[in-house]
Amino acid sequence: MSQESASFEECANAIRALSMDAVQQAKSGHPGMPMGMADVATVLFQEYLKFDPADPDWADRDRFVLSAGHGSMLIYSLLHLTGYARPTMDDIRSFRQLGSPCAGHPENFELPGVESTTGPLGQGLAMAVGMAMAERRLSAEFGADLVDHRTWVIAGDGCLMEGINHEAVGLAGHLGLGKLNVLWDDNAITIDGATDLSTSEDVSGRYRESGWHVVECDGHDPAAIRAAMDEAIADARPSLIACKTIIGKGAPNKQGTAATHGAPLGEDEISAARRELDWPHAAFTVPDNVLESWRQAGARHQEVHKAWQERLATDSNKDEFKRRMAGDLPERLGLNRHIDALLKEPQKVATRKASEMALSAINANVPETMGGSADLTGSNNTKTGDMTAFTADNPAGRYVYYGIREFGMAAAMNGMALHGGLIPYGGTFLVFTDYCRSAIRLSAIQKQRVIYVMTHDSIGLGEDGPTHQPVEHVMSLRMMPNVDVLRPADVVETAECWEIALRNKDKPTILALTRQGLRQFRMEPSESNRCAKGAYRIKSAGHVRRAVLVATGSEVSLALEAAERLEKQAIGCDVVSMPSWRHFNEQPQSYRDEILPAEALIVSIEAGVTLGWERYIGRDGLSIGINSFGASAPGDDLFKHFGFDAEAITAKIIDKLAD
């Protein structure tokens, strides 16, 4: 006898039950959102979302982003029910516990099927904008036979309040990203209580004015949900689907209140919910017929997937497509020839210009780069001559004009990298990493190759004054785990740092670049990338070595000038360029001891805060830096005012040696 097929309500209630049981067992979590959005999610995953649990990395799958990441039991329930290998029921039982892939907020590296790490509200939606941009660009390049999918988002009231939402929504509307659909969990509740405590804006009106299609539906009526999704799919604009829901739906005494938002329901309320939902099953139990209905839904695109694989196998661009989606670089980056040319004809240029020169070589050889700037293209030098703008009318373009949206730009780049097939880079001033910081942190947590071109890297930018002059930024970014901070000192180092950035497949890179011109000191060919060592000797002592001058970026040239003055006084000095702390720390102890010998005075020279340099200079070393904010004046005047000239540096070193 065949078992009775499960009803829609039973399938949705499986999500509700698993969510409230897991949160209760963990004694922490957010049951309200999964219970409120269970009906919407059931329609989406059973009828609309294109995916195959047997191959979570299928390149042409729809992307689903749970922007309201606190409701993580929604995605964990869906992955388990639709047939992904994990999470298992044991994984769900250990929700929020050490070692479980079911973390408190979804992590992209823990579970296949979780497209992005979410939790910081608004960033999931903003990353989804980047995913939709990637789909559009790759479809224009490889054709709809290989790239034709949608990006779906579940977002809550908090996601739509965060400032990044305004940036992301404006960008998506301007670019006409019609395959982006946002399902708004419109339950009018936040942690503090009803949303009218803190907001009175017309959210739907804001989206409409930003170029979006907006449709509303009852989030507990499957027919209304389907009609809204169909309308969204038919519209050429990105769509906001406002799903009116009841938070904690099914918990009879707490639903519709903030009590279900961020705390377990409690045993009594869970028992009452089981009666309310007609769910008589034990905790963490899904009846066979319900599970079978879900597994059938998970398998419904197997033939579509198979047909796509057959198209890929006969496509003339299959090898390039596979390379790109695997994240592998082409055999040639174009940088070796570029560096050879620099050695023949040395250049004195700002490292922001040196970056543009390197990019001209890179972009000609690495077609997956996707550049951009937050309204500072001419200052960041991020657009090379062969690039056209990525627009609603030109989806094949490789350059994004992000507007004054630093945070939105960084999050969109995360989305592009997560989607695969592109290597995004984007520019702004280094001081505005403060606006990007939360997204940079997510780049690092998610282990994504995102390249931040951050120019105007010190007081050397000059007249714009202390608001625009980064002092603490390089050091603070060095503290962030899994971020590669590179501060090159000349045009050759800049090219080498770009190579490092491109090869950083599992981490973001920050290139800290100057506004002012720097002389080229690298004149000899090298068999390897010297910057990859993190620090290396560029001048050896001419007399008995008494000091080692360690500098980064624009201050390397100052260190060389100071060393020349010291040598004239028979004070032997090595000069070390240290573009990367992280890479230097990874070198063998013997190499580090050779570069920074214990018997010499170690002097750090960097136009930024000195905190942190103690690890290299030791208790008896000398750190020359800036522990105050800058000022408004020409860059050369500021360097002299703050003691960054060869004469002042030389005097400080002599005084220290005389102690």
C-alpha cells in the first residue's frame, strides 16, 4: 500500500517543528522567523528554486540567500528535508553547538547549499545583488545555455532597515537586475517589539522609487505566494515580494510577538504549538510521507541538470567556463612581461598609477576580472582602457560605477566572488575602509577572493586633511584574520602584490596605494616574487651593521635616503621593505632572523600608528610613526611636519644608537 502523500501544510509544519525543537534543545536561537516564513519557503523550494542536492555546486543553480541569517534553522531544515547530504538530523540536534555545521548563523564554508555567510543584517541581500550581477555578466559572456538562473533572497525587517540595504537596492534598480527576487518577511516585529517603535517609512514605496517591481501577498496563503512569485518572474525589474506573515506562526500564545524572535519558545509553548499545528510527532521526527514529499521536490530538477551538463559538454567554451567556475587562474597573468618592461624603463609613479599599469596587463590576460570604484575611478585608477561599463544595457561590461556606495560595493563584490566565475576588485580611499569594514570582514570569514584597491594611503594625500588621511587603518586591517594587507613601495612591488592578490584564492586582499609618486628602486630581475616573502632586504649595510630600517609603502624611499646619510657617518644600515606582515610571519624562523637580526637596532618607519610594530622592533627598537591625526597641507609639507624626512629620521636613529 502506497503511503498517503503529505499536504502542503504538513511540509511547511516540518520546518516549523524542526526549527522550534532545535532552538529549544540549544537553549538559544531564533524560532520566530523560520516558523513565520515556512509557507513561503515551502513554495519557493518545492516549486520555484532550481537546485540539485546531489550537486550543490551546479554552476547554473538558482542562488538562495537567507539574508535574515538569525533564522538559520529555516535553511538547515530546508537542506535536510530536500536531501542534501548534510545537515543530518544529528547535525540539527546539535544546532549551535561546537563542531556542528549548523552554526547560529549560516556559514558558507560549513554546509553545501549555504551560498553565503549571513547574520550582519542587510549584507545577505547586498551580496545577492552581486550574485545577480555575476549571473548577468557571465550570461552575456557564455550565453543563456550555460548561465540562466535567478537569485532569491529571504530578508527581514532588519535587513531592510540597515543602511546597506539602501545602497544595494539603489544599485540593483539602476542596473535592472530582473532575475533578483527578494522575499520580505513582513511581520512588523523586531527584537525590541513592533516596528512602529522605530520606523514609519514606506518600504515598498522606497523600492518602487529605486526602480524595483513590488508585489504584496499573504505569506501564509500558498496560492497568493505563487501568484506573487509568478508576477515577479514576469517583470524585467528586480522584485520585492512583501510577504505579510505572522512571526512564530503556530505558537498559539506567542505568535505575532517579539517573544518568538530571539529565544526558545519553552516546553509548554512547544507542546501547545504541536497541538495547534496538528503535529503529534516527537521532537526531531519527520514522518516518512512528509520527508518523501520533500525529497521528491529536491530531486525535481535532476533532468534539467542533466540537460545542462549535456549542453556544457558540447559547448565550444566549456573548458574556459569550467576554469572560471573552478576559480583557477589562466596560465599567463601578463605580469612577467610588464615587470620586464619596468626594469628596462624605470618609472617614478604613484602606486595607484602603478596599480593601473599592472591592471592593464592583468585585464588583457585574465578575462574574469570585474573592476569598479565607489565614485573615485579617476583617483583609484581602477579602470583600464579596454574596459566598458557594466550597465543595464551592456551586461558584458567589466567595470562597475558603484556610485557613493562603499559598503554596498564591498558586499556586491563578495556576492560576485561567492557566485563564482569572476574576480571582483573595487576601489575607494583607504580611509573609507571604515565604511567597508563589515563587508571586508565577511570577505575574510567566507574565504573569498575579493581585491580592495585602497588608494590615498597616508598623510601623503595632502590637502584633504585628517578626515581623509588614514592613520590607524593599515594597522587595524592587519589585525583582521585571513585578510592580506599589502602596501607596495614602488611600481615593481605593486605588480608583485597584484600577483599575490590574484593568487589569494581563499582570502581577500587590501592593496594600500599612494597618491604621491614614488621612485622605482627595484632595478634587477628576480626569479621569484620577492613581495611574497613579506619582507626582504633591498640594501645591505656598507659598514658594520648597527641598524636595520624596516619600512612599508612610500616610506621605503625615505628609509633608503636615511640609510645613505647614516652610511656617510660609518653607521652600517640594512634597509628592508615589508609590504606584508602576514607573508613575513609565514616564513621560516631562520629567514626572519636573517632579515631582522637580534644584534642590530630595528627601526620601523611607517606613516601610521606605531602600535603593533613592537613585535618586530622588540623592546629596545625604534618605531617612527604617527600617533595623532593628520592635518590639511600639501603632502610634502605634512611629511616634514610629522618627521618623515631623511634628516629627521637620521637624527632619531643616531640618538637611539647613542642611548
